[in-house]
Amino acid sequence: MDKTRLRADAGRRRSILAWSRNRARDHNRFAFTGWVAGGGFKRGFVHGATDDLGFSVVSGKVHVHDLHATLLHQLGIDHTS
């Protein structure tokens, strides 16, 4: 796993509190769940947390641009170029 990098995410989790016009559950646009492994990422590290309902970020908020920059950095790619 030193040279392999894995990434998966659950997208924007379903919210039990938000309902769309067609009565289906909306996606939660305030928090998402994901993981990365291998390629120099620290094992067992958890970053951030949501409230008890999983609705709002209460610590460690990360913008998706920063997540992508980190992944590109781990691949040896300069995200600014």
C-alpha cells in the first residue's frame, strides 16, 4: 500500500431532516463522509465530526477543494498548476 492510494466517499449523506418537493429525502449539503488509504496517509486517523444527527459539521470542516489538493499532493501533482 506504499504506492497505492485508495479513496472512497459516500457523497453527501442523506438527511433525515430535509425532504424535497417530491417527498424524497434530500442529500445533506453540509457534511459528507469519505476515507483514504495507502500512499502515505496516516492509518486510523479521523478528521472532523458532525452533530449527533449527522446534519452539521461541528469540528474539522474541510472544503472539497482542499481535499482534492491533498489527494493531488499525495500523487505528486501540484494542484496550483
